[in-house]
Amino acid sequence: MKAILMTAVGGSDVLQEQDIAEPHLTTATQIKVRLHAAGVNPVDTKIRKGGLFYPNAPLPAVLGCDGAGEVVEIGANVSDFKIGDKVWFCNGGLGREQGNYAQFTVIESRHASLMPNVDFQIAAAAPLVLITAWGALFERGNLQAGQTVLIHAGAGGVGHVAIQLAKIAGAKVITTVSSDEKAEFVKSLGADEVIFYHQTDVAAEVNRLTNGRGVDLVFDTVGADVFKLSIPCTAHFGRIVTLLDASNLDLSEARMRNLLIGFELMLTPMLRDLDVERDKHIALLKKCAEFINAGKLKIHVSDVLPLSDAKKAHDLIEAGHTMGKIVLAI
């Protein structure tokens, strides 16, 4: 089968299309999936540049956590799926199990879910960002109806679904963007207030919009500098949840405000083999499929590239400024 292999640690040119053997079922609880699309996420570029998550995992490796496709074979003990079912999932791509930049994959059936009524490209774009946004907003951030959340980089992959999930939950959303195009995009998703972070003192504007109180929750999808400026945006006794490393920062003001600080790494259950937590991810995908089918939640795909253009997909992500998600069509 055709696959994109990470042949070494380095720039995007280490991604090479090659023919490799098709995977086969090895347990009675697995399914084999003909992949039709693979989502491309920033974590893929970080693994390519920094190395596989599993230190003893050999190269070459197939990257790509997000996939969508059609079940073509089932193990003897699989009862939840049948041949021909359309499934989506976040599985593999971290250095141990095969990722989804390929024509076929084999996964444990408990780690897949039936797709919503969308095409494969949209389905493949969604699992990682949906699970990440949900975990940050509701499991770590305890966002409630009537509260106000500041979502940084609202036009991005995680940000654009976080806006919609927060609105579904009845929260007020303030978000940051860098352009008029992105402002219109996030408004179309339901954002209540939009701040141009290049042009405005974000903390001052957030406090103006909240009558000096600050927001109940900040969701930082960017990193240390944004985390730092988020502290004065947060109400006393509020919460900040970040996707990135926030160590080595002065947290004295966060302590004075009695802030709860949380981290969201949705890959932890996969990396640590926490199957009960992964089952929660599948339950969430089922819930989000209902939202998508009801028209309450939309996944924005900015670019669909052929599998052979994985290098270009990585280059686009690393250049920044992408709205929504990038997907490889297989």
C-alpha cells in the first residue's frame, strides 16, 4: 500500500511516499480500515521535528493521529461494526502504532466510532481537535452555561471547534484573531466578541468587555507568551487551561488571583494506555457526531491535499495562519 513515511527527524523533506506492506488483523477485537482521509495536526509536525513519542520506536514511521475510512475486515469478536461501516478515530501516529498517512490501518474496534453524516475529509479533520477542545473547556475548565470564556486563536483547528462547543453549552465567547477574514469566520461560528491581538492590548480589552472582572475561563491554544498575558484576563478564582508548556513563568499574579491552572494533552490516554479514558473519547465522538448531524457543529477544512502532498501540508501548518484544518485525501 501507499504510505507517507517519516524517514528521519528533521524538516518536511523527511516525509517520503513509499510502498509498504498492508497491515493485518492480529487480534479478534481489531478492525481493518481502508483510509479515505487523514487529518494533519500541529503535533504531527512536532513529532517530525523532535522525534517519536516512544523513545525506542524505530524509523521509518507513519504519522497522523486522525483518520476516517471504511471497515473492510473485522475480527471474530467484533460486534460493534460490520464491513462497509464508515468510521472516524484518533489512533496511532505517535511512533508505536501505525498512523493514518496510509491507505489502510488496523485498530482495536473500541478505539473507533461511526462517522457523522459528512464526507471522509471532514470526518478525518475532527477527532483530535474535538477531544482536545472538549477536555480543555469542560473536563479541565469546568465551563458552565452563563459563564464567559476567552478562547485564543479562535480561527485555528482547536479554536474553531472550541467556540462552537462553548456556545452549545450556553457560554459567552470572547476570542482572538489576526485578520478581518478570521474575524468574520469566528463570528459565523458564534463568537460574541472578537479581539485583534496584533492591534489591541488583549488584557485591557477583555477587562473592558467584562466590566473589569475578567473571564471565568481562558483556553490557551498558543503557548507561554499567551499564557502569561492570559493571567490578567482571568477573573479572581477563575481557570486557565493551556495546551502547551507553561513552566518557568512568573505565577505570582495567578496565585494572588487564586487561579486554577490546568493542562490538556488529549494524547495522554493513548501514550499511557489508559483505555477507560480512551473509551470516554469515543463517547465524546458519538456526542459530537450528534451535534454535527443536527447542524449545531461544523468542522472547517481549509485545504484538502493528496496523500503525496504530506510535505506541503506540514509546510502550511508550520507557516501558521491556517483557518480550521488541513486534510490529506487518500
